[in-house]
Amino acid sequence: MRQSHQLPLVGLLLFSLIPRQQCEICEVSKEYYTALNPLISTMINSKYTKGIHAANVLLSLRLGGILNTNQEQQLIQQVNTAVENKKPSLTSGQLALAILALGACKGPDGISINYSELIKILGNKYKAEIKNMEDHDGNPLTNYYQLSLDILALCLFSGNYSITEVIKILDPESKNYYFHEQFSVDTGAMAVLALTCVKRSITSGQNKIDTKDLETIDNHMESLIAKILCQKKENGLLGNIYSTGEAMQALFVSSDYYNKNQWDCQKTRDMVLTEISQGAFRMPTAAAQILPALMGKTYLDINKDSSCVYGSDNFNISTQEPISVTPAVSHSQIEVNYSVVVNNQIDNIMVSVADGSVFLDVMEKAQKENATLFSFTVEESSWGPYITTVRGIKANNNDRTYWELLSNGEPLSQGVGSYVVHAGDDLEVRWSIY
């Protein structure tokens, strides 16, 4: 059943009355924390908050000091068990995120985390990413978002990495920041956070490099920030609603690289709060990525030696049965056109589904009607269902190929399990190169 989180109109009006100060960080005031309850409910109660996919949620809630000790212990146990059981199969980014979540702060005694071992394993996975770039035309095993997460975790947890190599990899002009010639805001934001950590390690004396390299890091950050701000929308969002949270974090830590009149932080915050009230963040990962910025936190606040903060009275946290993120459907039927496009071959079919269905429902209905043309496979991810193959064709990072979802010719920012289809939609799964 679809969640409906409506913030009273009075509440929205009050947000607009919050004093606008000239500051780089514009967190939500404590008296308005109740507006964040939908995010917290989604993170804690979603069926997708389990195993390694709970890492993003654990990190976000620990940074915000929201959990009680029992909730924290349950999430830590889930993430730690997943890491122990799946270390070889985890991507570098998944392991990096797990390390960041487990080490976000110093919790009570009970679960022992061998950070040095995990960082060593992450270092090897990071080297494998670099080796793949050398062998496959600059393409990592995963993507630049995960690669930046790797660097951030290695930096924060005193892992081994080459600063010169980091500077080379995170060059703002790399093709890996772009998808269909569109700059990826969240990828750029994660790179800024990673570079900021590396720069701080240099200026604090932890690492020593040539001053020319430090100047290059500054240039990289300035360029990446400029690219992020170029994706600022009229309504204040940075990229799209799902990239805005990490972009805010990047802008929080890099105020020296842009003029204050280039970004109205309060406008961005208020637009995000409006989106929350309209139920925009139904997936736990989406909720987890936006929450830290709204509380004035960034991933650079992670400190495994700093005691955790617990249980704010400003939040209404309850644990229920896992809630479905699939919107409610009705008995009435709608018709949509569904196509699979591979190179110049187009196969399409008219599909009838219940009103309120999501993209995945359409694909399943098409597959039932013609498995030869419309077969597909799916796996669960922290963002919900993820299409892995269509007609047996699998995406490949080395070839920069993936299955792109479109509605009426426009690429979707929501996943296959979240996008609600409408009568007459022209839906498409297209084999694409990014």
C-alpha cells in the first residue's frame, strides 16, 4: 500500500518563515523535526532495509543520532553479518558503505568490528577497480560513485591509497561522471566529499605531497562544484530530488569554491521538505541519502572513535511490520504501450494493468504474454528491484552498457519498482550506452 505523508499546509507555511541566514549549512530546526518522520519510518520499516542494503540506513540514522541502542544493534548485526558472509561478492562500494556505517561512531560494547581487516579487503577491491580501468579504456568494475565511496572510506579509516592516483582518477573531465552527456550530480558530489577528506588529511599532516598536487585537488573541487551548480533547478533541487541530498553535503563542505549568491540553501531545503510531505522518498536508500543534509551532517562527520548519540525525543519512531513501497492499485484497468529496444530492433506490445501499477508490473505482464520477446530478470537492491537482463542480454560496465527505463521518451529517475504508470504511457526498456 502506498504511503501518504502529508505535511499540514500550516507546517509548510512555517517552513517559509524560518529566518534565512547567510550560512553554508541550513539544517531543519529541531522544532520542525517531525517533518522528517516519514523518512525515518521508511528507513526503519521498509522490507528493503535488510542485509547489506541496511548499511545506507544505518549510516544515515547514526549520523542523525536518531536510533535507540536496540535498533542500532539490530542494524549493526544485519550489516556486519552480511559483510562477514558475503565479503568476496560485495562490490567495492557496498563494502565501503558498510565500513562507513559500522564506523560512523563509537557504539556500546557488544559487536566487535575488525576495521583494519575490512579496510585491507576494501583496498584490494579498490585496486581491482583501478586495474579494470587500465585494462578497459578507463572503465571501473562498478562506477565512479562507488569508486569515490572507496576513496572516502580509505581516507577516513586510514587505509592505503595513492594521492597522485586519486587526483588522476577524479579528474572532473573524466567520462565516468557523465551519463548520456549529462553530468551525474550525486557522482560528482561523492567525489567532492572524497577529495575533501584527502585534502584534510594533507593539511592536517597525515599525508605529505607536493604543493602542486594540493593545488590540483583545489582545482578539481572547484570544477566539480561548478558542474553541480550548473545542474541546479529553478525550484532549488540539485540535479533531481534523489541527487540533492549528497549534493547539499558537497556544498556544505566546499563553501570556499563558490559564491554565496550561487546557491540558496534554504530554498533547496524547503523544496526537499515539500517533496517529503508528498511522499517522494518511498525507498529507504533515497530517504537515507537525503536525511543527513537536512540535519546539517555530512559523511565527513564519520568518526569511529566519537561516541554515538541516541534517541532524540523530537522523532516519533515505531517499528512495524516491513511496509511495502509499492503504491496501492485499484480494480480499474489502464492500457500502456511497452517496448524493448535493442539497437535498431523495436518490439512492442499493448499491456493492460491495474490503475496504480508500477513499471515492473507492466514488464511482468508483457513477459507472461510473450516470454521470447519480453523476458527479463531482476534482483533486489537497496533502491528496490533492479533489472539485470532483458532477453538474456546483461549490462556490462566494461562496455558502459545498461538497461535504460523511459516513459514517453524521457529517462526515469525512479526505479522499476517505484515509477507509477499512467494510462496511455509509452514505456520503454532500451539497451543503452552511457
